[in-house]
Amino acid sequence: WIATDAEGGEWLVLVAGASTVHRSGLRRSDVLFRTLGEASVLTTAGHRVLVLTSDLPARASSALTALRAARGVSLVDAVELGAEGAAQRLAAYAAGGVTGPVGEQLTGR
């Protein structure tokens, strides 16, 4: 998806995880690493990448460590929709003028 912020800046938005009854989002390692790879290629091509997902990796997991390492490098941020602070985080990106991550990585539910 392509989104435009209030200042006219373009964002590529990756939606990670299956759209099924079973929500796993970035908790599945194959989805996480496929998303990180895609984001890395897009970032290298000069795009700002934002990842939206139904679920972030589990707290204190190696998957969350990998996501945190990629944040601000291969992608700007990964946001779990519906998580506490997600709406405020997305509003900050939508306002424009943001080139890097806002705040600390959200850990989800």
C-alpha cells in the first residue's frame, strides 16, 4: 500500500500476516523474516516503510529482538493494530515530517 502523510511524504505500508480467523501476524518467524526482507529491499530503494500487523512477536523472544534491530534501519516501524499506543503512533506518522521511528518499539498485547 502507498500512503501519503499530511506533508505529502510517501510511505510504503506492508501489511504482515494472514487475513484469517487465526491471527498470528509477525509471531510466525517465516512471516517476520519475509517482511523484514521485503522492507529491507524497499528501504534500500529509498522508500520509507511502515509495517502494520495483527500481532507483534512475543515479548522477550528472539523474533522481537530481530524486529527491534531492523527498526529504523530496514523499516521505520512495525505497529500492532489495536495495541495500546498504536493509534497515537500512526497519527504521528500521518502528521508528516517523520523520517525515523517515533518512541520505543511497541510490544503489543
